[in-house]
Amino acid sequence: MQLEPYDIYHIYNRGNNSQMIFFNHDNYLFFLQKIKSHITPFADILAWCLMPNHFHLMFYVNRVEIEVLKNGSFISNNQSIVSSEGFTQSEALTNGKAKLRTLNDSIGIMLRSYSRAIQKQQSFTGSIFQKKTKAICLTDITGITPAWFQAEYCTIINIIDPEKEYPQICFNYIHENPVNAHLVKKPEEWEFSSYQDYSGKRKGKLIDRERAKEFGLKIL
């Protein structure tokens, strides 16, 4: 995936051979914790939806690489001194106390660590997710056709002004996913999406409401 700062992306992946990736309620919550730990240091989450055999994330990228301490904790880009050891960022990197991690790396780590937990839980080996996680840039439409939603999960959508409408169309699609899959009758009935947070039914902290407002994103 080629991810760039200051763009919005829709990323998604599904279970290998369309198998389930979430087997119980705790699995969904565990994956949300993974998103918070591995994605939010790099990006603002605008929308998300976890389905039994796939997931959707929509986020705004703030940075594509961050220094990470050996214990796995991220170093803020605005933080001149890292940890109680008193190293500056440059000293931590030079002394081998930290290394650079990209957003792509972090997504891969998130999926691999979740996969290991599910393999242990379900007592099986083999891939949980499909090999490649897919990403579509919604704010740079170069190379994107009006039928881009026709891929694995979606149907053709005709768009009049793609530069303005792609983010909102994707935002709507992610929240409508459980309805289109006939899991619920209304998007607010599906617990595992950000729709409940935007509707006020739940006060979830994973999404960045201010960033969503900046791009005019709102639920139907």
C-alpha cells in the first residue's frame, strides 16, 4: 500500500477464503483495541465497521512513520525527550533505543498479532486474513474510476463530483455494510461500527469527530 500524509484512505481486508475473522464479542473488542494501538498514532479514524468475515477502516493520515522504542511504545513527533531515560529522539535512534516504524508496518503488525491470538483461540494454523490489505485513496482520485466500489464488497456508484463525493460515499457505504449484508435492518443496530458513535447512541472515543467535520462527513 502506498499511503501518503494528509489524505483519506479506505482500507479493508477479509478472512482468507472468506472465513470468519471474528468469532465472539470479545474478538471484536480486541480488534478495536488493536486499531487504537497501531493506527491512531499515525492517523485519525473517520469511520470503521467490523463484519464477521471482514473489516473496513477509513482514516486521515497525519504521518507515515514514527519512532518506536524497543518496548514497542510510540514516540510523539512533538516530543523532544523520550521516556524517563532522558534520550532525545535523535539520540534514541542513534543509540539503538528506538527505530522508525511506518504506517504500513503498523497495519501489518496489527493484523499479524490479531491473527496469532485467533489461531491460539481457535486452535488452528494458517492465514486468518487475505494476503494483501487493500487501500483506496479518497482524496486523490487519480486512477480511480466511478465504478471503484464494484470490487469485492460493493456495487457500482455513479458520482457527479468525485473529488467532493468519494469520502462521503465511502463513509456511507461503510456504515451501511451490515444492512447490505442483511445482518441488521438499520445501521444503528449493528454494534461494531462507528455509526452508533456519530448517531449519539454511544460515546465512542476511537473516531475523530472534528476531523470528520472538517471534511463534511455526516451520517445519513
